[in-house]
Amino acid sequence: MLSNLLSRRTFLRNTAAGAAAFAAFGEWGRIAKANPLGLPIGLQLYTVRDQLQKDFDGTLKQVAAAGYQEVEMAGFYKRTAAEVRQSLAVAGLSCPSAHYPLIELMSGLDDKISYAKDLGLQYMICAFPSVADPSRFKTAGASLIAQAMAMANGIALDDWKWNAEQFNKIGEQTKKAGIQFGYHNHDLEFKRFNGVMAYDEILRLSDPNLVTFELDCGWMKVAGHDPAAYLRKYPTRYSMLHVKDELDLSKPTTSLGGASATELGRGKIDYKPIFEAAKGAHITHYFVEQEAFPDAPPFEAIKIDCDYLRSLQV
């Protein structure tokens, strides 16, 4: 019986008729619904950070139940790579990418690369910059968020150039391990210094062979810039997207806030031109990220987000 079942499954997977049948109840059907780029729909797990802290395995299963096929990690919750990999497998999820603040990558990089390899990551993404001397922004008694906010407000153009240098160095090391390094923007990168925009300097100074970019469409729009224009101008520099929506782009919160967030399709961002431009870029993955939930509880919200992407035609 088992051999007959396996033979039938092999037949189904290797014939056109079988593919159509398998689509009714299997992975083919899930991937076929992955609009608008024809890629699996992913979720940045920062979205459900509180839920993961309480119930890691249960949260991953609920993410999969909402329709997601991939996730991007933002911390590993004191679990080994083998433990995370097992939890993902049980939930039926894959994890091609993870986020790290630069200050974390500056210490123990070899161990982090080893962990990433064990987990099976394709990308290690820096999600927040640093400076050569972080003590510039440390204040006695201030929280880590307050210190990060101080740095975000006080970082200078020379600091951004220093960041680009670090990205190249880290990218060289991850490349040796077969992992692509990249950078994820917020809104602070779009500050100008005597007419020079920090984000453009990072693009200019980072080595395309060592550093890719994950374009956070929401934060770029909050900063007053057009993701579609950047995707058209630099199609080979971007590998991944973050998609999110905002209620009011004229009154944005800071990068560490997100209170104006809402579900995809309910805010002010029109994703059709963005995805149209993304079709001409080298996008390999894209992830929903919703940082706050003023309109719906998290698991309901992420399903709304996923359903929106499945129905979006570009």
C-alpha cells in the first residue's frame, strides 16, 4: 500500500495532469496563489514577536495557517539552530533570511555565520546601523530604545560611510560561507547632509558583489521616497522586499514606532506600481511586516495581509 501511494505521488508530481490535481490540496496550490510576484508569501516574524515569546511553536503554526510559506527571523528566542529548524519544519515553513542589528554582527560574527549556516539561511540582513563609537549616544539610565533613538537622530554622514565599510567587510565573510549579506532600510537613511542622502551613499559605497538590499517599501514611503523609482533605478541591487501599510503618511511615526500601521490594502500605500517595478528587479523573496495593530489583533491582521497579497493582480 505504501509503495503504491509513493508511486502515485511520484506520478502526480511528474505529469501535467498530476500537477493540476496536486494543486487542489498541496504545495502547488499554495504557491500558485502567491501573487503578485509568483513567489511564496513570507512574514517577518518581528510582526508576531510577543506571541513567539509566549508560544514559539504554536505561533509558527498559526503563521502557516494564515497562509504564509516563508518567514524571516528577527531573533532566535534562545533556541539552537537545530531547534528552530525543527519548529519551522513542523509548521511547514521555510526561513531564507534573518535580521541582525549591526552592533550584534560586530561581535562574534563567525559564531553567527555558523548558526546561520546550521539554520539554512540564504541571507543575513543588517536591520539597524551603528557607529564606530556607540558611547556617543549612551545616557545613564536610558533604555536601549531611547539610546537607539538618540543614535538614529544623531548619526552623521561619516557614520553612514563607516556603516558601508562594515557592510562590505561582513559581506565578504558571509560570502565565504555561501550566505548573502544585505541591508534593510527604515526612514532614517533618507536624511540629507548638505544635499547628500545617506541611503544613496550606502548604495554607492557598498560593493554589489558583497551587499544586497532589502527594500522596506513602507519606511521608504514614510520618508517621502518612491520604492518603485528605486527598484527601476537599481534593479540588480535589491533581492527582497518588506511590504506594509500606513494609515497616514503625512504624520508618520519614527522607525522604532509604527503606531500608524494598518493591514495591507487599508492604508495609503498603493502597491501595484511597486510590484510592477519589482518584476524588473532581482527580487527573490518578499515579507509582510506589520509593526502595530490598531485595527485588528495580530493573527487576524496577518491573515488580512496575506489574503490581500494573494488577491493583488499586477
